[in-house]
Amino acid sequence: MNRLTIPQGTFDLARFPEHPRDPFRAWDAADEYLLRQLTDPGTGPVDLSGAVAVVGDRWGALATALAAHRPVQISDSYLARRATLANLARNGIDEDAVRLLSSRDTPPDRVDVLIVRVPKSLAFLEDQLHRIAPAVHAGTVIIGTGMVKEIHTSTLKLFERIIGPTRTSLAVRKARLIFCTPDPGLPRTPSPWPYRYELPADVGPVSGLATVNHAGIFCADRLDIGTRFFLKHLPTRGGAVRVVDLGCGNGVVGLSAAVANPEAHVTFVDESYGAVASAEETFRAGAPDGAKADFLVGDGLAGLDPGSVDLVLNNPPFHSHMATTDATARAMFAGARTALRQGGELWVVGNRHLSYHTHLRRIFGNCTTVAGDPKFVVLRAVKR
């Protein structure tokens, strides 16, 4: 936990789930720059008495600092949602002070102040701007924020094309602000997302099937090479087994398990609302008749009963926003061990240099290499 002191007050903040040794804070210079800008006497403080919307708040720092103005927070992240609730509670703020919406929910009808934390995914920014644009009016104050390395010419062009004229601030502590003036004359067009594509012909049971990809999921416009390698080496399980596609993305791994074994019950899990929506639509489009599945937005396997799963399939992320970290993968591996039955297996694909085998041996006491190439490796660990 760290303490953020800004004109709005002093707040104790932490990421979710909170780890005492986590080196990362729940905010960065971009969040702080924006919050100070809102009260800057040089440009005139922003009137926050109207409807305030915060899009893309990463760990709830923005929503918590602005809770007195009862903002709406729109996020694709379950973990960001949980972090927001936890940060409100640790600062003695009623959770009802912030209205929490997911990226799949209908946005507010009207927004007077729009705050946008620029995401890593340009596609996700595009989708969210399209979705929120009908709520914007000529008097809406729009301020975006991000680190300098997150804001590009393409970012500004998106704001200009969808909302209106856009300019940026000077950089402060490697952070920058975006100021956008709504143009009511711009046509309001629907979001181009979700995007659909057909899988290649050499990826096992799902070859040639279609995938549905909502904005912001990893490699939403093509099959990433790690998943492609994984699909060629997935285990074959017969009978009424319980399979989990952990960190499911668009769901092609879990779909492959369902197509290969129609008796399997597949659970698709991700912390992204857009990913789980993608996985469900992909499954509905390609799964055999009678195939059984459920879809869970959550913190890894925390929502499943211990000892209830036969097989976990996992292509873990190794980034948390702009930071490279294996903390998510380690948490996924530990959660998988808890969820698996005795004799159950975790299969993982990852970049060879990430050395996931060391974590798997520490957590499971064993790890074998199933397949590998110069870039990727597929690993298997058994709960004994």
C-alpha cells in the first residue's frame, strides 16, 4: 500500500490482490498529473458538479480520489473493479460513491466531464470512445492521461476522429495529458468491434472455425503464435472431465478442448469482461451440439471449488499494463494447483526465456516439457 497526496486529499491505495512485496503502486505519474490538473488555478478548476465518467481507471486511484463527485467508472478489468472497491473501503468511502460499469455495460446517457486513462490497446480505446461518444455534448470537458510512451499520434487521431479537436500538454515526470473538445457535428458511428476471423487449417480440432474478438483482448485481429503452438500440442481427454481455459482470451484453447471431447465441461475464465464475452461468442459459434461450458469473469480460479478440476490449460500474460512481471503467472499456477483434483494436470505455454518450469516445480513439485521450439515451450505439471 502507498499514500497518494493530491489536492483532492490523501489516500491510501493498493492494487488488487494486494501483496506486501508488490513493487508496483496503484497509481502513476499520469494519474497524479490529471488529478492535479482538475484543480489547477492557472487553467481554472474543472467543474465536477455534473456527471463525471472515468474510463480505464487501472486500480481505482482516479475514482477513489474523485469519489466526492460520485463518478461512474467504466473498466474492462475485474481486478481494477475489486481494487476500486478495496481502495474506497480502506479510505472510509462508501462503495456507493462510485458507480461501477464494465466495458460491456451500456454507458451513461450523459457525461459532463470525461476522464480517460489511455489504455495499452489502441483498439480498446477506439471501442470505448465510440461507445461513450453519444453521451458527450458540446460542453463536456474531456481530459485523457497516460505516460509519454503510451500516447502516440495514432492515439490523438482516434480522439479527433471520434470526439473532436485534440491537443496534448507538456510532459511532466514522463506523463502527458490529452485535451479534447467535442465536435457535435462529427458523425456518430458504431464501434467496428468485435472483429471476427477464421482460424488457420493447421491448429488441430478448431482448424477453420471462426473466432469472435472484442476490443482489447490479446491479438484480437489474428491468432498469436504462442496460442497457435499450444493448439498443436494440447492433451486429449475423453469422458466427462472438467477443463478450465484459464486466462481464456477469445476462448480458442477451451473451444479446442470442447471440440476434441464433446463430453467435457469447459470453464472459460478471464479477468477481462471483453475476453469472457469473446470466449462465449466464440464457443457458441463453434462448439458441437450439446457441448457444456460456463464463463467466469474473476480473479483466476478463485471462484472454483478446490479439487474440482481435471485439466487446466493456460497461456499466462507476462505484462501488467506496461510493466513486465511474472506475478500473474505465478498466481495462476498456484490457483490451478488448488483447483485441480489429485492427478489433475496443468498445461502451460510460454516464451522459453520466461523459465516457467522453475515456478511449476516449486508449486507442484514436478514439471515436464511436452513440446518446444526456439521461442515457445509447452509444460505439464501434475497435482500429486
